Amino acid sequence: MSTQEVEVTKKRKPRATTKSKAAKPKAKKVAKSAKPKAKKVAKSAKPKAAKRSNGNGADHSVITRVTEDGVERKYELAGKTSGGNAAYDCGDEAAKMLRGKTLDETYDIVGKRLLKSELKGELAGCTTVDGIVRKLKALMKDANPGRQRMSLGNRLRGLLRAAN
């Protein structure tokens, strides 16, 4: 006996055309009952920041915030960011040194302080401020400008703490 292969073809259903779609009756939209709108509740008034002078005659607003640990922290209005938002800092020596400085000026300030201290780790081989700045920029190349500034401020705080 011989075996024969038989091809089986499936019959496809004809695709719907725009005419057949238009022939279907559309469902009518049922009007929903009108719900009363919720009244807007006024936000609780935040206490205004107290004004104080920084000694130069300029007033800085002071904001007090309590952390999750119950520690009360005070932040001073330090001006505006490049985006136009209010900039706050903690008002310590490092914050006052960096207040109003550009990112490049911040790198220079931290580089000069690092040169005076004992260099460790990846900065150990640097002998000039320019070399330190280049290394720092290479280390922080992937961070945004705000994070770079914050990291430089933290390094500066560490250097100031170690000097005392």
C-alpha cells in the first residue's frame, strides 16, 4: 500500500469591511446621574518663616523642620537656584562658603581645601588644585549638578570638621 500526503487547507473567514461595521447599530449612551461635586477644603495655613539678619543687613528666612527621629533642623533661605526655586542651606561654615557660588567655583574651593589636607584614595597622586578638580569632576561625571554640589559640600564639611 502506498501512503499519500494530503494537504488540508483551512478556510478563512472573510474580513469585516467598513460597510459591515457601519451596518451594526450603535449603542446609545446612557446619561449618568449627576454626582454632586466635592467641596474644596482650604489647606491649613503654614506658619510663616521668621525673619532674621545674617549680619550683612540682608534678611534670610529660616525654616524649621522636624525629622522622623524628632530632631529639629533649621534651614536658611540662601537665595535662588539656577532654575529659579528657593535655595535653602543649613547655615554652617561650609554652606556660607559655598552660598551663591557656581559649580566651577565650588570645585575650586573644595580643591584648594583638599590640597591643604592629606590626600587619600584616588586623589593621592594629585599635586595641584587643577589636578584635584579634574579628578573630582571625573569621579562625579555621571551625577547631576545638584548632586555634585551636594557631594562637594559634604567633602568640605568633612575637611572643616577634621581641621578643628
